[in-house]
Amino acid sequence: MISCRLSTILGAKRLKVSDVCRGTGVARATLDRYYNDKVNSFDREVLSKLCDFLQVKPGDLLVVVDQGDLFGVQSHTDKEAS
């Protein structure tokens, strides 16, 4: 599963969603979905604006999270590595 780390990045940079909204021109409702990790599909233009504004790479903003990690469960591949 892909997870959006916008809330984590904003916290680290001490920015508010409203700051990003003003700085990027992206609608507040759209940013709220990214912030709350409720995005169903990622818009390349929005991602580009966010990366430019926050000075991060797409891989910093979007990360792949193993479904097992979401529930504190070790995945099959993690068990094999142990």
C-alpha cells in the first residue's frame, strides 16, 4: 500500500496545511485528503507542486508500506529474513 507522509513532513517543517495551500494553489480539500492519507489516486500535478514547495522528492512524500506493518504484524518476507 502507498502511504502519503504529508502530515509527517509538515510537522517536521512546522508548517500548516493552510501554508501549503497558499504556497501551492492546491485546493484545501485536496490537501486535507493528502494530509489525512485518504487519497485514492495521486495527481502528478499536485505531487509536483507539493514536492517543489516542500523541497522533497516524491519518494519522501509517498512511501510503500507493507500491509502487515499497518497492524504490527510481521510480513511473510520479514519472517523469512529473521
